[in-house]
Amino acid sequence: VEVEQGGIKLLRVRDDGRGIPADDLPLALARHATSKIRELEDLERVMSLGFRGEALASISSVARLTMTSRAADAGEAWQVETEGRDMQPRVQPAAHPVGTSVEVRDLFFNTPARRKFLRAEKTEFDHLQEVIKRLALARFDVAFHLRHNGKTIFALHEARDELARARRVGAVCGQAFLEQALPIEVERNGLHLWGWVGLPTFSRSQPDLQYFYVNGRMVRDKLVAHAVRQAYRDVLYNGRHPTFVLFFEVDPAVVDVNVHPTKHEVRFRDSRMV
């Protein structure tokens, strides 16, 4: 991920995945179009993490967007460009390794009222960096590199084993957290909970080091927050907040991920068991 001026001037995301076929490139920018849902039954067991056809379409309507991709079985790469909501996507050949790059320039160039309400460069970058941190904790199997204004902020390698995962948690949350956290793992009634919980001595004045994931999706769940607070209630001073990085794995059929516009909240079918 490469960023300039907090993402206002440039935001470029590049991966080395399987790529997108040329015929699908314009569809990737179309509203309500997704490759993640094949049949209606998939909606009952959502494991994908995106907004199913909204994010790229929304961004392309308020920025100058270029997406370049080469599918693993393709001999060449293709590129699609848009410039605001009134422009039809243009597809043309390009040079690119297998994988996909999305480049967003001049965010809100055509909506000055929205651009005026962007925060300072540092504030916008802090928000962006937090998003990358959340993703880095969700996908230990993916390497992440973040650069801002030409400077490398962090470079996280794949974390395939337990030691490497702990090392990544320390890189994202701080070594102090890792040194004062306990690893936990519990499996019961088809539910799997694992991760790290900070000792009471590592509590914070703000709830800003609390990461909870459901099937790989970070959420802010009131039920879980209350359960964690109850577990710490006898060992934390009033006004202090526990720290944790927790992963909860459950049958996707018993959790609804579509209850909140930003997907930051979920609803469990049996909340008492959770």
C-alpha cells in the first residue's frame, strides 16, 4: 500500500494474487456487481469481507481511478480507467505482473464540499494506517507493506507459524502488549476462540487496543465487549480498559454480517451461547 499526503493525493494498493480477467475489469467498477456470490444460498453463509459491489464503484465516482490486472492464465495485463461518475470505464492493454493494482488519485476532486471536510494529512493517514493494522491482524498468511510519502512505515512478512503470528501481533500492537499478554485458546460447542489478552497491569485509559474478529472480519460487538469487561471487572480500576486481540470462529450460517452499513457489527443467532 503506497500513500501520498495521507491518501488524499494518492492511494495505491497492489497485490500478487490471481488477477482479474480482462472481461471482468469493467464489472469490478460497476455497482452491485460481485464475483463473491455465485448463488442465493451463498447469502446465508457469507465468508467474504467486502461490500459486494459498492466500494470500488463509490470510489471511482469521486476520484481518478486506475485499475490494472493480469490474470494468472493471461498472456498480458489490462487496465481500466475512470474519472468521476460521468466517465465510462476505458479498457486497454498494459504492463503488469500477475496480480492487481488499484490506484486512486485526487480523492473528491469533483466534490469540493466533501474534499473540504477531509482532515489534516496526519489524521487521514492515522485512520488509513489503523485499517491496514486491522487487516494485518486478520490475515497472518498475507505480507503487508505500507509506505507514506516515500517512507516505509512497516513491512510485515507472512506469519505461518505460532511464533511468527506472535511476532506480527507485537509489530502491530506494540512489543509491550505482547510481553504483557497471555495466549488463550478455547473450543466449545462448535465455537473456537483464540488470541491474546493483556494482563490487568497493561490496561489503558481508552479502548484503543481491542481487536475482535469473527471469521476473519473485525467487528465491534457490544455483547463481546460486555463479556470481556465482566471478565476483568474485579482486577481493573474504574475507567481503565482491557487490551486484547481475539479471533472467534463460528459457522457463518449462525451469524448475520449485514446488520450494519459498515459491517462493523454482527448479530449472532444464539448470543447467549456466544
